[in-house]
Amino acid sequence: MAIDEILSGLFRIEVPLLHSPLKSINSWVVPGGARTLIIDTGMNRPECEDALRSGLDELHVDLGQADLFITHLHADHIGLVSALKRPGTRVLLGRHEASILEGWTGPEQFFTYIETEGAKLGFPPDELEQAKQRHPGIKYSPRTYPKFVHVDEGDEIRAGTYAFRAIETPGHTPGHMCLWDAARKLLISGDHILGDITPNITSWPELDDALGSYLRSLAKVARLNARIALPGHRSVIRDVASRIRELENHHHMRLEEVLSLVDDHPRSTYEIASMMTWDIDLDRWEDYPVAQKWFATGEASSHLEHLRVLGKIVYDRPGGGWRLAGPR
């Protein structure tokens, strides 16, 4: 566990994510004043809780006088909210994300979601069963969720000498939120902008076009002209404009690749994902871990859906797959 003071009065606690390619999550902490602000928590796992608690103790944080701001609903960001909550702790979450979790009825609901979505994607039944059992969203989320304080676009959150404004940035999840301190040109970016890796953009039932939403959110954040971004994982981003351009270019190149794999023969999302290039040290799709296949297929799905919105491809229901738009 490492603690760094990244800016005056703003600290990073690096929370380990064992056996994950993400390696760790950045929990950002602004102590002092009437209340401490803690941004994102890590998974609901003992080693995550131990590391975060140790860091908070070192910073002399009283959880009963703390606000937990969660950028989005993924388990590596929200996993410890119930374990950390004390009388007096407030858990702040974007209204859209909160509405999804407030309808949560338990793991069976998520299993049904994976079964339904996996079938649409063309996942083989045996791999789909493995995906259900191994998905980190089930294994490492809170067993129950606390009462959330809903956060809306433009809401102000103060801590120490920082005055943040909430910025809605849907795409990575339906209601992802960043925090913006205009005086410092500082963006706390969650998983909207990452410096060393590309955020996973997958399809969501709550978003008609997740990739389109993400690209619009990137353009929205670009207009802020941030000088520094503190992401949910890995390194601080000190040239935000360049990183946004790199992410935009990445997805435009990915769209070109996906379009090149679609022809007049209907192919499932899973089949197209198996033909795409991925940054993983394995030569054959058959050797990919099921979890990586699931995330890759979700990424393929968001790009295919965006191409459909652009009118370049269609989903051929009789053929059960994607094909080029136009008469057959």
C-alpha cells in the first residue's frame, strides 16, 4: 500500500487489485475541514479493505465524518462502501448509477442479465456459465448497498480547499461521473480517462449507443481544458488534451477494424470479437480466459452498435448476426 500527496492536501491511496490486469485502483482522499472526501474504494476483498483502511488511518480519517464519492458502479470502485460506512458517513453516487443499484435484487438478477446479454452476443453456453461464476461484478461487489445521496450534473462538493463540480460523463457506465475543480483545472476522471490503458466501453441496456455516449463525453471534458487528471487506475495524466485525442483516435481506428470484419455474411458479436486484435499476450482466441473474452465481446458490441447507429451495418435477425447495411 502506497500513499502519495499528489497535490497540496490531496492524497492517493493505491489499493491493490490482485490477479487483475488493472493491478490497482487509485482512491483519492481530501482530508481536513468539516468532512473528508474519499473518492472510490476498491473491491469488496480483504486485501483491498486492509490497504484502504491502513491508508485512511495514516491520514487520520474519521469515517463517521467522511463522504464517499463513487465515480461509477463497477465493483473495483464501489466494492467497499458498505464495509466503510459508519453513522454519519454519506455515500455520494450519480443519480443514474444510483437508480440502477437501488433496483438491485441480488446475484440472481445479475446472472439473468449475463445469460440474456450473453445469448445476444453469441457466447457459447459453456463459456457463458463460466462467465457467470467468475465475473468480478458478482464476486467483489457489496452484498447490500447503503442509502445513496444522489448527485446531479453541476452539484458542488467541497473538501479541504477544493471545490469540485460534478460532471456527467456516460459511456464507460450509464451514469459515470467525474469531479472538476475549475480553479486548479483539475479533473478527477474515474475510468472516463485513463493514462496507461484504454477504458473498456461495452454495451449497456440503459444506453442506446454506449460508444457514442463515451465519445460525446470525451468531447465535453475536452472543452474544460484540464491541466491534470487523476484517474481511477495507474498514472496521473499531465497532458489531458493529448490523452483525449489518443482515446478518440483509438476508437476511430477500432471502428475501422470492426467495419472491415463485417460483410454480407451475418456474424455474431462473439465471432467478430474473436477476429479483432487485442492487447493480450496470447496468440489464439481459444486460449483467452473467459473473463477476457467477456470484456472483449462487450467492447466489440459497443463498436458494432455505434456502426449501426451510423447506418453502416445492420443486425440481421433471421441470420442471427451483423452484416453490412443495404439490400441483400
